Amino acid sequence: MSDAQDAPQLYLMTPAGAQASALGPQLAAVMDAFPVACLRIRAGAEEDELGRLADLAREIAHARDVAVVIDDHVALAQRHGLDGVHLTDGAKAVRYARKELGADAIVGAFCGSSRHEGMNAGEAGADYVSFGPVGASALYRGEPVELELFQWWSEMIEVPVVAEGAITRELLEQLSPVSDFIAIGPEIWTAQDPVAALTALWG
């Protein structure tokens, strides 16, 4: 993942608990329609299904020069040739993941709305930090993150920042100047046509 200079880059998340067989065509269609900086496999399925999803996502993403990370599963990332992990519990496991996966792997950390946790993750060696939800969402614990956190982070911290959770067109416009990446997933996968949904959201 590279730092965005002007507009934020698209960070795509798979649906939680997705079945590989159903997701493949949709995932390929979205990634053909939009440049994606990173693909994140969300947990929620059984490990066998996650393994199938990892193989499918790697095949589709790597064919398009897109890196793939998976929620929390360091061993699955190693076993299935993924590019790294996205840790959903802040800074706690960053050093462990880095040690297990090596210096070249991507290690990201979701830090909710905690500036302190984000700084800890960055100091521990995270390649990026994500904050969220930025909009009202039943999928996340806690209240929406204030825009001020992203403004402060973009001015003070060099570690790239990802905004995620209940992204709307209005929030996207507000977050674009102060975010390196915008994570999109649940916002499009419930639509009948995810490409059309992403077009309406991302433009």
C-alpha cells in the first residue's frame, strides 16, 4: 500500500462471512471497474471457507497487482500466500504479526476512535491504522469517529490512515482531504449490482 498524494485510494473489504463461490464474479467485476489499493478479507466464515476465500481473493487480486490482507488470521495469511493481516483489536498483536510475517508483510490495525491506540499501533510497526465507524453503523462498537481525528492524524502522523464504516457520499467528500484510504465493503455488497453501488458512492 502506498501513500495517497491527492485523493484517497480505495481499500476494498469482502462481505463478512462471504462464500467464495458466490463472491468471485462480483469481486472480479468490482476490481475491474475500479482501481483498488488493497483487498481485505473479513472474517466471519469457518476456517475452511476462509481458506477458500483467501485462495480466490489472492488469485483475483494478485492478477490485478492488488495486495490482500485478512482479518486477524496470521496463520491463514502465511498458509495461503496473502500479503499480510488487518488486526481488528488495535495495537496489541502488531509486534507479534510483524515477527511472524516478516518485514515485507502488510500489518494494519483497526483502532476504533482511539488516537492513543492508533499511535501505539504506529509505534509498534503498523503499516497503516484504520479508524471507524465514520458513520452510524450497527456493525461497529462505539459512536462514529469525529472528522477531527482524521484531520489531526493527517497533519501530525506519517503512518497512513484508513477511514471505514458506514461511508456515504457526503462523508467521502469530507474524509477525502484527510484520509489516505477509504474502506468500502458493506456499503456495496448488499446491493443487487455492487459495481453500480460503488459508482454511485465513489464516482
